[in-house]
Amino acid sequence: MEDEQSFSDICGGRLALQRRCYSPSCLEFCLSCPRITLRSLTAVTCTVWLVAYGLFTLCENSMILSAAIFITLLGLLGYLHFVKIDHETLLIIDSLGIQMTSSYASGKESTTFIEMGEVNDVVINEAIYMQKVIYYLCILLKDPVEPHGISQVVPLFQDFGASGFTRQQGTRRGRILTVFHPGLALAVSNSLSRCCRF
Amino acid sequence: MGLVSRGAAEAGLGAASAVDRPGPPDAVPNPIPTPPAEGADLGSSRGPGMVLKAFFPTCCASADSGLLVGRWVPEQSSAVVLAVVHFPFIPIQVKELLAQVQQASQMGVTVLGTWCHRRQEPEESLGHFLEGLGAIFSHKPWFQLCRERGSKSWSCKATRWQGPASPAASGEDQVMLIFYDQRKVLLSQLHPPTALPNCQAGDTTASAGGLAAVFDTVARSEALFQSDRFDEGPVRLSHWQSEGVEASILVELAKWAAGPVCLLLACLLSLISAASACRVFKLWPLSFIWSKLSTCEQLRHRLEQLTLIFSTRKAKNPAQLMRKDLIGQLADALIPVADHVAEELQHLLQWLMGAPAGLKMNRALDQVLGRFFLYHIHLWISYIHLMSPFIERILWHVGLSACLGLTVALSILSDIIALLTFHIYCFYVYGARLYCLKIHGLSSLWRLFRGKKWNVLRQRVDSCSYDLDELFIGTLLFTVLVFLLPTTALYYLVFTLLRLLVVTVQGLIHLLVDLINSLPLYSLGLRLCRPYRLAAGVKFRVLEHETGRPLRLLMQVSIACILPCSLKGLREPA
């Protein structure tokens, strides 16, 4: 079962959430970000090359132009490989664990897997960002020393800055939510609560 | 948007693709399987409401039909399949083998179910035969894995109890298949460390939770993987080593030779360490020199590394430095450089002895200091010229030690610079001493001017009444010192700047040495040759899924990042 919804993140960009249900015990959420646009790429390249050309007219050294080309290429490669995230996936497997995968624009994938035994709870947490309050989903991990304590808070979909979303009504912790319209966190945390009995 | 299919797929396993699941889009699927009504009949307990999981090795995916042998972990509701026993077999012998393995590994290995790898529709006789096996090897739950040859469709049934029950009884549960690579899981050593000696024989799952139990199971069942298909044993097994136990003649030879070689190296290194730790070297002049020479620091560092690991990798192989002509060129270049430096210093002193930057110096003091430093330089140059025939040979022997790494070569360079600029250091010390004396004298006489005195006992300034002659002499001396101040201050300033320059150069070299020392070359090498040593956790991938078939996942070992950059996606699970 697949369905797709679109949201906007705290900076106003478009996001698409796709939910896929492989089986009653396995769910996947995929949050994707718009691709890098030709306009922004052209703008950055033109800026860099104009600056380089300006320096060239001052210094009369053609190495500056070659250096500008190299800088543009390397910067683009580095940006695509290390910074620009294409989509983030959350895979929830019943009684095994939760896996978060970030795929970068160059194809690189970085994965984190959290076993179900380590998960204490999944909550929606509030944060103050600039002049507004945003809500983000995070996983609380169990403390090995203290059975009911919490050792770490792992925010989900962090690389987007996107899990924070503005909404009209207040929300309570955990699974009981009164949300005005179906939101990101509702979709995910409801599924999580069904899948993960903790 | 579907998941982009990745590169090489495993044998017989496909990449994930989106499959539509029938049903209303907003329906909430019921994930909790209904527990069987006969809860008391269950021979084995399971985690409350957990879905059944079966960990299946990828190497057995193409094996012939047979029995599944492994371990059932009730707390996780998961069955870890370790090997497949092929037909024909005698049940008694299978049970004997399992008892042997159980004794060797202190772990409960049993027959978990049947595995069927067939060509087309199942023959009725085979089906009954397989079900009959369930009566011989009783195990709850009994797994029946089935796969059609050449296709990707798997089916898996787990029955709660045997007997002439109808197949649609509520004893069947939904099973999730998770494929894992036995070799990688074994080599990555993600399992918890070996149990303490005082634990009882039997399952020790109390401390190993979740996936750690699975890894522990695989790691402890080495005894099961010892026999391959070339053995003439009564039972034919299929596992990751069934094509032949992994071994290599080179490795065996190296193991034989490693013992004595390691012993020899250890003796040598301990001798060197003992020699360097003897009391003679701790006496004051020697220990001061050792601490100042960066070569000694680097050599000590190198010695420590070698004692820990015998095969330290070289950062760079400066074999060219040992060639005679390069050493000769370096030695030839060294003397003119030293001469040039000395000449520049002489020019500088001549400039100071004149009217530097328009300042008017005290002629007498100027001449004295200038001549003194010039004589010093003259001595230094004669010294260098005296040493010039031997420089080449010294450099060659010093270059030999550069085979210990680029860092050692850089440290030697730093020391050579320090030795060559020793006269600058001396000048700095003289200038600083003079200046210091002058400042102390000035401050003391200034206090005398104001009628105060430094009280040594109380460490503070007290007032004091001086006699007239004391005041007179004090004022005279104060005036003399004040008028000589610019000269001394200028010499001090110039030589301090020179010394700072040399220190900066040496500091840069030390920075470079530190950088090279901290390069993760060992981790890089491991990453290239043995990536499983850097394993940090697992990741799952969902394989092709069809409705009505069990869910299949592929468990892969993920490699940790070698550089400590802030990759948020990578962290080690506890």
C-alpha cells in the first residue's frame, strides 16, 4: 500500500512523504526533497566565475581562471556528495528495529539502525527556532544503566531540518494526538505505535 | 517515487520494487497476529506479540532440500538457521551430530524445520515426507521453508503443533525472512565478548538481546562449520564453509614462522627499550638534550609503535634519501647555506652598528656588542668549515634512520635546522640576558628614585630612606642605564625576531609531523583490505515482495566511517 502526501518544511520548501506498507509488520516512510535546480546551479557558477574574472583583470594571471574552474567542479562534487540530501527513508520492522537511511544526491547512502530493544519511546518534541515553535519527531533510547531512564534523543529526518513543521493546534506527547490536519508526525508516529509495542 | 534499484543483487534475490497492495488506502492493517488459542500447549515461550523471524544464511539459498538446523531464540521469537542437512540422512546420526555440536558450543542447536528447493509443483509424496519429519524431530514452532528453483518466490510456514490438523488451522503464523551472510557476520565479530568462565552450560541469552543473540549464535557454532562436503561423514551439511574450509597455505606458513620471528623482534625491542630506560640517560644534561631534540621524541614514539604492532606501515618510503648522490648534493648544499646565513647575519650586525632605522645608538656599547657577536659568527663559520668533510657521511647515516618513516625524516630536518641556527639562539640568549639585567636594574633604581625599596621578605614594595651618597650613585647609574637602553633594546628586538623566525619554521615542521602521525593510515588500510574489521552495526534492505508471500529482508553489515567527521547517519548501536 502506497500513498503520497506533500508538506512544506520550516523554511518553506516543498517536501513529499511517501508511505509504503510491505507487510503488516514492515512499514517504510520516504521523505524526499526537491532536486537541485538549474537556476541555482547557474547562479552559483556565474557568481564564482565573475569573481574569478574580476580577480583576473586585476592580476593578469590566468591561473585564477583555472583555479575557479577547479573550485567550481570540486565544490559541486563535494556538495552533491556530502551536503545535498535526495531523500531520507525510515524503515520500521516489527520487533527488529528502526532504520534511517539518508541518500545523498551523488548516490551515497548512510544508514543507522536502532534495535527495538533500545527504543524507549517515540515522541513529538517541541523546539524554538527563530521566532516560532516547531515540532519534530524523535526517538528516545533506553539507558543501559537505569531501566526507566533515557540515554539519548535521536531526532528523525534531521538532515532536512524538515521534520519540524508548523501546525495550528497543540499536541501531546506520544501517540495520542489531536492534530488539526494529518501531519507528518501523525502519520509516522501512529504507524510506529502500531508497529512497535513498547 | 520508488526506491532506486541498487547494484549487484545476491544470487536469486532481487532488488526491492514498489508493489501495490490490495485494500482500501486508508485501512489500518492489523499487525498484531492473533495468538493461538492453546497458549498452554506451547512448548516454547515467545515474546509477547512479536512476529516470527527466521534468519536464513544466503549461502543456503541455493542448497538442495533438507532439514534446517539452527537455534531458536524464544525471547526474540526468532529462529537462526545455521546449516541445512541434506537427504538422505539417518535421524539418529543427525541427532548425534547435534548433540556433539551442542556440547562443543554450549548452545542449544536443534532441527528447526524443513527446507524444500524444488523444480515445479510439489510432489505429494515429498510433501507428506516432509510433514512426517516434523514428527521425528519435534520442535515448536516447526518451520517449512520452500522455494521454487529458478524463481524468486519463497514461501514459509510456521506451525505451532503437529498432528492431523487442517492446514488452515490457526497454528500458522506470519513469518519474516531475514537473509544474512554467515561469513561476514562471523568475521565482523559484532557478537558480545565470550561468556565468563563461571556461566553454566546452556543458553545465556539473558544478557544478549535482540540482534546480539543472533550474532552470538552464529559465532559460537564454529563446531558446526568444521565439516565440508568433502568429508566422509554420515551427515551432509550445507553452510558457508561447505565448499571447503577456508584456509591458505601461505597463512599456515606465516603462522608457523610468526612465532619465532615475533619472539626475536620482541627480544630486540625489549633490549632497546631497556637500554634507553637505563638511569644514565636520565641524568640532567642528557635528559635535557633528549627533551630538546625532536628526533629523540619521534624515535621514542616509533619504538612504542613497533613494540605494540610488529608490522607498522611506513608513512612513506624515502628510499631515495639513501642514494649516495642525493646525500652528496644535500651535503654540498648545506655549507653554502650556512655561509649565506652567517653572511646575512654579519650584514645585519654592520647595520646595527651604524645608525639602524635612523636611530642614534651609543657608539661604545654598540661597537662592543657588535664586535662580540661578529666574533661569534666568525667562530661559527670556522666550525662549519672544519666539519665540512664529515658532513656527507653524517648525513648518510642520519638518512638511514629515515627508513622509519617520513615523520622521522622531518624531525631530523627540524633538528638540523636547530643545530645550524645555534648561533642565532646564542645571540638571542645574550641579548635577552643583557636586556633582562638592564630592566631589573632600571626598575630597582627607579624605585630608589621614588624612595622605595623591594622587600624580599615580604615580597612587596616598601618605603625606605636612603643616604645621600646612595641616592647620588643610584641616580648616576639610573641615568647611565636609561641612556644605554635603546641600544640594548634594539639588539634584543632584532635577535628575538630572528629566533622567532627559526622557532616558527621548526613549529611548522612539528605540525606537519603531528599531522602525519594522526593520519588514519591503519584504518584506511583496513578499509581496503579487511572491511569487516571496521564493522559497526547492521542495516536491512527489503527484497522483492509479493502479496501472500512472506516478507524477505537482507541483513548487511555496515562499515564504520574512518574519519571522525560529523556524519549524522552513522552511529554504533549499543
